[in-house]
Amino acid sequence: MKDSNINQSSNHLFMVEPVAFQCNPQTSTTNAYQEKENLENPEEISKKAISEFNNFKNILINAGIKVTSLKGSPECPDHIFPNWFMTFQNQTMQLFSMMAPNRRLEKKPEMIRHLSRTYELTKDYSYLENENIFLESTSSMVIDRVNRCVYAGISERTNEDQLVKWCVENNFELVKFETSSHTNSPIYHTDVFMFIGTKMIGICYEVIKEEYVEMVKQKVERFHDVLEITSEQIMSFCGNALEARNDNGEYFLIMSSKAYSSLTHENLNFLSKFFKDILHANIETIEKYGGGSARCMLAELF
């Protein structure tokens, strides 16, 4: 199934600048990594988040990675996480169903129009929101694009039946399993504990339920070298990372500074074989109140 003409990673990233970022109570029930309420003045939280966003964006740009940034909307506290769409190398895109009502509002017509200048919209799964069926794009599905394989942990935001249908419709092999977080609930998004690069995969087996671990190990080891992440590192968002390229063809791994600080010397030596550098930024306010990290803030434009 391997497609040698497909790139695993992109050299162009899409970001949404926050306008009114703060704790989103509509997502906190399913996100065990998010503060349940604002512990500071909302205006102060938003001010910190905007500063963190701009610093992070500039780090990516300075590495030679192209970034398209659009401004978010005040009624969307999680607009900073653009995981409601997905693009493909054949210049098509799809829109996905989001669980939280205020996250459904993130699919702004002006943003879709901007993307539609480059990408043909071939599927809009938003209608599934009326049926309480959710599959939240690249957060629910961690995709091996080259080998056409989707890895996904089942959760309230990752509907099993829709996951199966999507993989059949789009010709991807599906590797599905169940997970358990530090609160014993399913981990809401697969990209919390797993990322895929061109030659390596980072994954936390410890959060995958025991009956699935051997199967998942066999699948991930087919095509990639594996960095095993611990459940403790997951708490620092170490699994929420993304590979990207610059225009010189150099490969980078992108994560938060909190995630970077959780890496061991052995981890760093392993990663140095595959990446020119690890790009990281302090996004602690965004992580604290959004429950998402660096990868969640980036959508890939292929």
C-alpha cells in the first residue's frame, strides 16, 4: 500500500490566532488534561495565550517553515486548535464533526473560503453533529499517509463506526484500539499520545489497554523506528508533536517546551537521527486551559 509519491509531513502549516482564548467548559468533561475553570482573569489568560501563540509561530517561521495564520473569533475559545479540517496532497480537503457546540462554530465560512482557493472541498461531515457522531480530524486519527494507515483510540470524540466508514471511503487501513488515561477514562484524542514522522513514530503503549498493545506494536514497527513515550511524559504533552519540513527539505519535530523538557537524553539521541532540530516554545497557558499542545495548534497544508 506504500505510496512513494506521498509526503508524510508538510512544509506549510495553518494556525489560528486566538481572540478570546480561555477554559472551554464544553470540552472539559472529555479532556482530562484541561483545567476545568479559569483560575485567572479571562482577559489575562487570553493576553498570555496570544503572546505564546505569536512566539510559537515566529519560531516556526524562523526555521523556514511556511505558516498561514488567520485570526479567530471571540465566540470560539478553542479556535487556536484548528483540528476541524484535513487537507490532502491531491489538493482536496474535508471538514469534520466536532463534539462541543462552540467548536462547531470554528468552521468559519471565511476560513473555508480561504482554504478553498487551494483545496477542493470533497466531503463535509458536519451533518454528523446532528446525530451526535464525532470524528475530530487529525486529532482523532493519527495518519501514516505514506503507508495509508490510520491509528485511532476510540473515545466520545472518536466514533468507532464513523472511523471504520471513513477509512473504507478513503482507502486507509485502520488500527483501532482502546485507551485509559490517568483518570481511567478514554483519552479523548489519539494525538495526545502518538505522532508519526517519515521514519519514526512516537507512541505511549502504557495508555493503550493491555489486550491491544501487542497488535499495535506489530503495526507501528512495520515501517518505522519507534520512540516509546511514558505515561508520565504524556502528562507533559510529549506525544502531541508534529513533524514538518522547511523549504530546504530539512525535517523538524515540533512540540512545546514542557514536552521538550520531559525528554530524556536517550530520547534526544534517538530523535537526533531523524530531525535537524526540535522546535519548541513555551505555551504553558494554552496547555493549561486548552488541554492541547503544539500539534493541536497546527493543521498541515499539503
